[in-house]
Amino acid sequence: MGEKKKKEAQTARWKQVIVVGACVLFVVLMIASGMGSSWLTMFSSAKPGDTVVIDYTIYNANGTPIVTTDKTVYQKAVARGVYPLVAKQMSVIANQSLTKALDPIDVYTVNGQTSQFALFGSEYNAISSQLVGMKTNQQKTVALPSTSAMSQPWSAEQLSLNKVNIDNVSVGDVFTMGVSDNPADLATNQSAVSYLRLAEVSRKSSAGIVVDFGYPTADIRVVSINNKA
């Protein structure tokens, strides 16, 4: 083959490569355009004011999951004889404080019944502040604040009024309790709205018990980021 024909053949191959490359790029752009602008959030990080959808698991002081959106976490817990509450993914506005004392979250119990779990405002705020700078699929363990109000003594008499014999209670037992953003109303009105919280017996004496319903940590994972307009 002459030199001229070799150059022509080489040029033809380069043109073919360029055409194929252009076609591939075109297909990629078509797919991206079909996804809208949401695909860009895969590479962006959450900024204050963005709405961030998260998976989360809240743990007690012993590292036992209390409520989770993670199927794997739930299955591992069940294998150990523990049945966390199951929740849906949650939308949180990054770095924006909750204006209420608590945020009710829909949860499912082991028997399939629905209830509302009380996520305290301080816990929501801790999660919200940690979302800033996170990217899609990034995971983080968040320290949740705890106060002395999250630890309460219950006398033997109080337990008896609730048909609980103190002799049958041990440290580590878990109680279901109701909390409200209006404790005074809850104390005087039996029909007042309350939200679920799981409390663990941390101390016991002949006089009564102490129950803790604060949770020290939550694992979060960013599912999606909806940038603030």
C-alpha cells in the first residue's frame, strides 16, 4: 500500500473513532438529560437550607438500635432477638433548627402496628447541623445531646399504679412510655396526644427505679439532596 493510501486509511480510522466517541457522548448526555438536574447532586454537597433525605438508625447507650430505616440493621438486630422500630426515610433541612419541642415520626412495631416516635428537637437539630458538607451516599455517626430530663425516677408506688410489680423489674428492661410537647396537659388529660419513646431501666433499688430515654448516637446516610432554590 502506498504512503498516500496508508495516510487515507489512518485518517478514516480516526474519523471513525471520533464518530463513535461523539455517539457515546451523545447517549450519555441523553441519559443525563432524562434524569434532569438531579444527577448533579451526586457530586454536590449539602448546603444550609437544602432538603436532604436520609436513612438513619438511632442507638441506645448499649449500641442497640431503637429505630431504623435500614433493612440490614433490622435483620441483624432480629437475629440477636432485638426488634427495633421501623421507620421511613426522613427529610431534614440542613442546618435549620426545629421550631417545635419534638418531631413525631411514623414507625412500625414488630406486630405491624403503626405509631409515632418522638424525635426531640435537640436530636433533630444535631442531625440537621451535621448534614452540611455531606454528599449523596455519605455516612456519618452523629452524637445526640442528652439532658438530665431524659433520666427519670419511678417510685415503687408509681410502678404499682401502672400495674407493674417492682420485683419483676430488672436493670436493662425496656419500658414503652409516652412523651408530649405539653407535659402539663399530658399529666392532667388522659386523652392528650403523646408520642412513643423507649426507656431503659438504668438503676434499681427497693424504693424504685431510674429509666433513661435519651439516645447517644445516630448513624445517618444521605440518600438525596434537593438543593435550595
